[in-house]
Amino acid sequence: MADVQSLLVANEKLSQEVLRPGADQIDQSRRFPRENIAALGKAGVLGLLVPAQFGGAGASLGEMSRALDTQSQACASTAMVTLMHYCATAVIAAKGGDKLKQELLPSFARAGHLSTLAFSESGSGGHFYAPVSEVRQKRLSASKSFVTSAGEADSYVVSARKTGAAGPTESNLYLISKGASGLAAQGRFEGLGLAGNASAPMTLTDVSIDDETRLGPEGSGFQSMLEVVLPHFQIGVASVSVGIATAAFQTIVARVGARKYEHAGGAALASIPRVQFLVAEMALELNSARAYLAETIRKTLAGDPTAMLDVLAVKVKAADACLNVVSRAMTLGGGWAFGRRGGLERNFRDAQAAAVMAPSSDVLKDFMGKVCLGLPLF
Ligand SMILES: Cc1cc2nc3c(=O)[nH]c(=O)nc-3n(C[C@H](O)[C@H](O)[C@H](O)COP(=O)(O)OP(=O)(O)OC[C@H]3O[C@@H](n4cnc5c(N)ncnc54)[C@H](O)[C@@H]3O)c2cc1C
């Protein structure tokens, strides 16, 4: 069994020594961060959420958040790959059958097995909980529009309507191995940011489905998405946003201190009151997002019945804060930042993903309004 604290220390060390130095190169060449994932796997960090009985650390949402925050300060593409793996881990651990867990989870903890989620379909877009594909005669054909680690992961948690479903919420989740006949990645998405996370469409053509790889009882997919995947995903994306904003904040604080003006007797950009004011506003945004993230984690772990509103809101709050902080940092960085120095421009592109990742910020605000008004979510 791995110890949570030592895995977090290993994650910190790898983030500094492996992820950070390679981040610009991974971004510019738009390649999957294979060496980062291999190093995290070797150190056992991919097993952070695996229950202790299967050789993992059995970490909580709070520790997951810390690991992702640390990684995204160094390389957000790698953090997003890890986040989707953690979401897959959580739902396999919570809903998978004993045989599947015995076979699979020890390799997550010790052999660097990488998993991910394949939920989104063009037929339902950002409404991630509503697959249009359906299992028929134990076979699944589906077109998944946007999968992180497509073609790179060792397994995929795939959503589909159950056979004969009356609607999109009568669904199942299945664990499908990378070697499954009929499963294929379809090129790269070439996204604006998170350029290394190998997001791409995937197709399933007549893929064989069996009950042993179904996560949970027949028809329980929608419930699993809401109960298990949603909190991990929302808190995870918020952690990545907070990490990106922290990196940009630290970069710009160093930059405004180092940027000196000869015409003003060597005065630093940091000596201008307006700059101090903008940095203070950035600190406020970042610290309030970080505090709200901590509070959301606390309430979720405590089983607080009002935590659902926070789980929905935390991704919106962190995505907005990140966009504001990084945009301000780009402005204060001037030509230096515009010239792609210091990693700020990468932070700026990476920061855009959180608001569009499903559920998008706009869809989340719909849900939040319903929760506030006591209306049913679906
Ligand atoms: C970097 C990245 C990685 C991803 N990784 C994965 C992954 O690993 N697995 C996976 O399954 N998916 C993944 N996705 C897909 C993602 O979760 C979304 O499904 C996708 O971004 C939605 O795209 P869409 O264009 O189809 O949205 P659309 O549904 O076309 O939405 C377009 C716009 O309309 C708005 N909109 C839609 N409905 C409403 C509404 N009711 N109220 C208000 N506004 C609304 C949305 O907010 C959005 O701004 C990833 C996406 C990104 C960007």
C-alpha cells in the first residue's frame, strides 16, 4: 500500500524536475507527455485514488486536488491527462465489479496503467450525461467527440444508453481496453490550449460489450456520472484552473520586479502604484478561488447536503478567476509575454479549456439556478 503523503511529495518533485522543464516543448510540439505520465506512473502517482486494498493510496478529493494543482502549475497538459485518469479511477473503484477491480486497479497503482473518460458525443455536445449511442445485442457503435488521451490511454470509461433505453439518462458506463476490436482514435483535435493532452474524437464500431466490464448495475450510468464522476471532475478542473492561475501569478510577480526602466533611473515596473493595484486584484481573485475550492472539498467530504451547489459552482468560479488572472498577467507582461516568454502565453491558452469543458460554465449556471430555486436538475 502506498502512502498518500509520500505520493504527494513525489508528485511535487516530479512536477518541478520533470514536468516543468518540458512544458514549453510539449506545448509547442503538441505531443502527448508520455515521459511525464511514465514518471508519474513509476512513482505510483497514477494510483493516488486507488483504494489501499488494490495497492493504491486511497486518497481523498482534497489530496487529488493538491496533486492536480501542483502538476498544473508546471504542465497543465499533463495535469489534464492525470485528471481524466483520476475520474476514471474513481468510478471504477466505486462501481466496478470485484473481478474487474482485482484485475485492473493494481496496475493503476503500480504499473502506470492510464485510463480516461470517453463520454462526449457530437449528438449531445456539452450535455455529457446524455449519450445518444446505444448498446444493441451486446455491441456498441458510438462516435465520441472529444477524448483526452485518445489513442494513448490503456483503457477508456465509455458511456452509452442501455439497450432499449427510453431516454438519454438510461445509460451504462463500460470499461473498454485499448486493444478492443473496433475502438479507434480519429486524429487530433488541435485545441487552442492543453496542446499535449491528445484530445481527439474516437469511434467505437461494433465493440463487444459484456456485463463484467459494466460499472455498476444495468442502467446506473447516469447516477454514477452524477454521484462519482461529477464531483471528481468539477473539483479536478477547478484545481487545474487554480494551478494555472498560480503559475501565471508567480511569473508576473517576478517579471514586474525584474523589468527595470533606464529612463526612470532603473525603477522597476513593480514600483508603479497602478501595477501594485492590478497585482492586488489578481491576488484577490486567485485567493478567493482557492478558498472556495477548499470549502467545496470540505463540504463534499463532510457529506453536506448543500454541497451540490458548490460542486457545480466551483469550476465556474475557478475558470473565471483563472481567465482574469492570466489575462491581467498577459497585459502586465507586455511585449515580453506577447513574445511567448515566461510560459504566460501557454497559461493563457491553457486557461480557456475549463469554461468549455462539459458541463460548460453556461450549462453549470443553468444547473445552479435550478438548485437555488429548488427546481429539479433534469
Ligand atoms: C481540453 C478538453 C478536453 C476534453 N476531454 C474530454 C474527455 O476526456 N472526455 C470527454 O468525454 N469529453 C472531453 N471533452 C469534451 C467536453 O467535455 C465537451 O463535451 C465539449 O467541450 C463540448 O463541446 P461542444 O462543442 O459539443 O459543446 P456544445 O454542446 O455544442 O455547446 C456549445 C456552447 O453552447 C452552450 N450551451 C449548450 N447548452 C446550453 C444551455 N442549456 N444553456 C446555456 N448554454 C448552453 C455551451 O455552454 C457552449 O458554450 C474535452 C474538452 C476539452 C476542451
